[in-house]
Amino acid sequence: MTESRLPRDDIAAAMAARRELGPEYDDAFVDAVVARLHEAMDVRPAAPAPAPPRPSSGDRGVTSLQVFSIVAAIPLTGIAAGTSGLPGLIVAWVGLVLLNVAFALRRP
């Protein structure tokens, strides 16, 4: 246990005093307990909030490849389908898929 925690005996003594004083001292009792809690919380060092994870350079590479694939797929689809029909379209898309698969497999 750390010293910043309120001792159980202190709280029990405060509760006993509250019972003896009666309900007219409830507000003073609550104020005293809240003050003790604030003191105990102020003693503890505040832990800094964890920093959000930064994307690694590999994550940026994946995003770059995804954007490139989408951008390249639009004209490649039109060119391949317009010049060679369905076989050209299949070759263009298989090439894009293989590029993405090869990149995904080389990542650790």
C-alpha cells in the first residue's frame, strides 16, 4: 500500500464522529471527507497520458501502395478493356493484385 491512500482507520473514525454529531453536521462531514480525498489524490503523481501510436514507415508504405493501386486501376482498366477486351482487363487486374500480394508478403 502507498501512503497516498486514506487509511481505513481514519475513515472509520470520521464515520463514528458523524454518527455522534448527528445529521446536522452531514455537510461538514462530506466536506471533510472530500478534502481528505483531494489531498490523497494530490499526493499521487499524475501519470502522463499515453501518446497515440505513431504509424511506422511500413504503415505509410502500405497506404502509399493502396492509393497507387486505386489510382492506377482506373486508367489501366479503361486502357486494357478498350484495347484488348476482357483478356486485357484480367491481365491488368491480376498484375495489380500480384503487386499488392508481393508487397504484403515481404512485410515482416
